[in-house]
Amino acid sequence: MALVSGGFTAWSWYTMLTAGYYYRNAAMLFPAFGVFGLALVLIPGYREERLARGEDISGLSGVELLTPRWRAVLILALAAGFGNWALMALR
């Protein structure tokens, strides 16, 4: 996921610099998915992390399942997506 997202982010920059246009959704989504893909490789999933600590996750759903580490990943992914879009919009 990280490699594909990185490739599409590079493609977005290439088309913006050479052809003069970019797709706003691609400029935001691909860097965010790149951060998620990298996090999936480097750190354990939020379910595995909670289960390893012996927590009961049966009553949790959605964002409640996220550990502080994965909340930080979510914030970094959003920052990467919006930051990339802002940089492309300024060019």
C-alpha cells in the first residue's frame, strides 16, 4: 500500500509540474494512504496491540478501538494528505 501510494503521489506531482493540472482527491488520498501503509509495516495493528495487553475489545467499535499510537498515525496521515494538497495548490 505504501509503495503504490508513493507511486501515485509522485505521478500526481509529475502531472502537475508537466501538464499543469492535478486531481485534488488524489493529492489528498494517496499521501494519507502512504502513511497508513508505512504504519502497517512498522507497527502492530490496533487490535493486536489491545489484545496483547489483555484488553477486552468486544464492547469497542470504530474510533474507540484506536490506540494512542494509531491515533497519531491517523493525525499524521491527515496532515500528509492536506499538506500535499496545500503544496500542490500553491504551485
